[in-house]
Amino acid sequence: MDATGSSNKGEVIYRHSATVRITHWVNALVLLVLLMSGLQIFNAHPALYLGAKSDFDDPILAMGTVDEGGTPKGVTTIFGYAIPTDGVFGLSGNADSGYVSRGFPWWATLPGYRDLAMGRRWHFFFAWLFLFNGLAYLLWSLGSGHLRRDLAPSRQDLAHIGASIREHARFNFPKGEEAKRYNVLQKLAYLAVAIVLLPLMLLTGLAMSPGMDAAFPALLDVFGGRQTARTIHFISATAIVLFVVVHLVMVVLSGLWNNLRSMITGRYEIKPAEEKP
Amino acid sequence: MSAGRKLDRRGFLARGLAAASTALLGGCEELSNQDWVKRILDSGETLTYAAQRALITPQALAREYGEADLSSDFKANGSTNPDDPAYVTHAENGFADWKLAVGGLVETPLELSLAELRAMPSRTQITRHDCVEGWSCIGKWKGTRLSAVLERADLKQDARYIVFYCADMLGDTGTEADRYYESIGLEDAFHEQTILAYEMNDRTLPIAHGAPLRLRVERQLGYKMAKYVMRMEAVESLGGIRGGRGGFWEDIGYEWYAGI
């Protein structure tokens, strides 16, 4: 397949630069480790609070067990409403190893067994990789114009948000010239993750550090206290997981192999616009 | 591209993903037990310590709160009632005959009673206690400035760490290896908010929170703040002490520097 493409296969363009490809995959791996080791850390005290301190009687979210006729059942309590989550949150396990009270199940945590110290080692080491990788991406994006050229939505883009949402709802993806650029929903989603959610993870993470709080007390004021920062850290991580789910669905629906290839080799095939139904 | 090949590729991808996720889950578990992996991950701690030391000035204070912020239910974690016979005897006696021993690399070894400690320069502070588990409580602490004790003992030139030996046993091996101990560097030892607390929330420090004396190191996590401190020792290196990592929790894998 040559770079200019042929009429029946569509044009092949060079879509993703090496920097985007490398930082994308590093970030994917790093975020997975951070998520799973983060859930290990969360499991040490599976409850969330608002403010500077923990009001143990009034968590906004808590995973635990309730007694149901002599058997413990996993339950998740959000703002006082108890939701049965037996087998997943609060209580999980299997017939072989037995059921144990824990926040997230073994398959979601790193390590799978309960080991806060090890979870912290994984988390903080990968947090450094996350920082270096993220800085490399952001600095390159600013310097090369990637941010301004490919990600910042134009006024015209923003005017077409409604149309773009309708197109997406019909699983109708841009073809031809339009497919050479990110569409407005992609731009907004990527921007939200790259310059809002991921930096927010870092900052709320730092706000949980008693050392960093002494150096930068503003961290506590900006996020409304250490426990609120911890809660935002959790919510923001959840938002990133949701983004990844939608991202993966979109990757599959809009051409799995073409998308995967473009994020590995950089080459992306543009389907001719006339094929549009 | 034929449909068959496409299906093959899909099957390959599905199997690949399944294998990858199993390998990742099992692999990371396996990796967590490898010493070389632990060493690589430990380099993160070295980096964190260096970065925080560079960013946090020696004078930077942990946030102090107001009376209204005090936790109504300050969680007592770890040991809450040591059963060490000598400790129990002191506790029954209201710690009247108890003395804090200060030794190691000092010019003047000390033995300080609670009355003597109370007569030394003190500090009162309302601070947030952050547990490594993730929760926080706010308490009011009054105690002897550790710097005052160390100045009176007069550290020798080569002293680099202060080690705190405690009365409580936290492990389950039934040996001296269970006994709690902790250590901090001199920068934290001489920090303004580092105190040996004998009062909590305007009352004599309760046993559940470490009576008669509990260390407060406000810019680090709760496990650094040793309860039931019986003896302090100035040392040059932590290597020869117990597990060699500088504390009960450190010896089982937690970071010595707990600023994060």
C-alpha cells in the first residue's frame, strides 16, 4: 500500500506523529497501572469524604458489608443510599479462595491480593512516568502546534456541535476530507482529558501529600481540603475510565484496524466521501 | 482482504487481549514479588524524596486549623492498648515513674520524666493527621519541641537520624520484631512542628493515642508519628537496626519517607 493510496482503497494519510503515538501507548499502559494500583490504595479505606477531614459517620461513598440473615453481603452506600453490590464492591472473591470484605475486587487491583505498601510503590513509580510522559506530550503539542492545529476547536467546529452529535448518534462517521481532521466532539473529548482530567489527577494526587501541602498550601484551598481532593481524584479517575470505554467503542465502530494501524504506524486510510450512504 | 482473514485477525485480537489482560494481572502480581522489580519501583521513592526535599523548605509548616475543625471522633489506629508488662505497670501508675531515655550519638544522654518534659519549651498545634490508608482526622496537640530535647542532649557531629523505640507490639510473630519503632531525619527532627506530644485536645494524651508520649511529624503520614515512645536514639545509619529500613512498617515494605 503506497502513501498516496488507490481509488478503491481510499487515500492513506500520515495521521499521527511519532510523539503522539509513543506518548499515547505509554500513557495507556501507565494509566492502567495507576488505576489498578490506585484501587489497591483505595481499598485500604474504601470510603470518600468532603472537606479537610474524614467524618467517619457520614462518608459520601462507602463500600462495605451488611448482615443479611447471618451472611455478609457487599453493599455500596452513596449519599446514604445503600446499593447492593455483592460480589463486586464491598464483598468479593470466589468459591475457591473464599469471599472477603474489600472495596474493589481482586481483578481490579494491583497487586490482586491486599498489599497497600506494594500498591503505593506501583502507584508512585508510575505517577513519575505519567508526569514525564504527560509533560513530553504537552510541551511537544504546544511547540509543534499540534494543540492549536489539531485539537483546539475552531468557531466553525463549535457551531457544528449539534450536527456532530446527531452524526455520532447514527454511528455515521466523517469520510473524505472531513475525516482527515478530528471532529469537534473528538477535539473536545481529547482536550478535556489532556488538559483537564489528567492534570487534575496529578494535582489532586499532590494535594493528598502532607509534604506537598506544607510546600503549597494553596493545593488544599483550591480543592477544598485533603478529603475533597481525594474524592475528586476518585471521580476524575472514574471520568477517565468512562472516556476510555467510549474511546474504545468509537475506535471499534469507526474502523478498528485503520485506527489501530494509525496509532501504531501513523498511517490512516481515508474512505472516499462518495461512499457515504 | 478476505473475510476469513478478517475473522482470523479478530479472533487473534480477542485471544491476544484476553492473554494480555491475564498476563498483566498475573504478571504484575508475579512482578510484585520480584526483588529487582521492587528495586526499580523503589527508585520512585528516591525521586519523590529528592523532589519533595527540593520543593519543601525546612521552615514550611503543615496547615494549622482552628478549634472548630477538630475531629469529634479521632480514629485511634495501630496499637490502642499495649500489653507490655513494663508499660502496663507505668500506665497503672499514671506514668509517674516513667522516663524518656535519650541516647545514642549524643554528648549528654538524658532521662526525662513527664514533669521535666512539660517544663521544657513546648508547642501547641491543631493539625491534620493523614493516615496512609487514606483518611484524615484533625487534632490539637501539645508537646515538648523535639529540637529542645535534642539540643539539651547535644547531638554528636555524625548523628543523622533519630530513632524512636516504642512500648507497643504490632506484629504477630510474638518476638521483639513486632515492637514498633520509627525514625526521622534531622530536618524533620528540628522542624518547628515536630513535638513529643503529651496532650491531645487539651487533655492528657490518652492511652489509645499513645500515652505518655507520641511523636508528631506533621509533614508526613500517620505511621511516622510513633506512639508510646519509650526511648530515643541518635544514629548515623538505619542499616544496622532491625530490618534496616528505619521503622516497623518500613521493614514490611512501606516507604521510609512518608511525605506522600
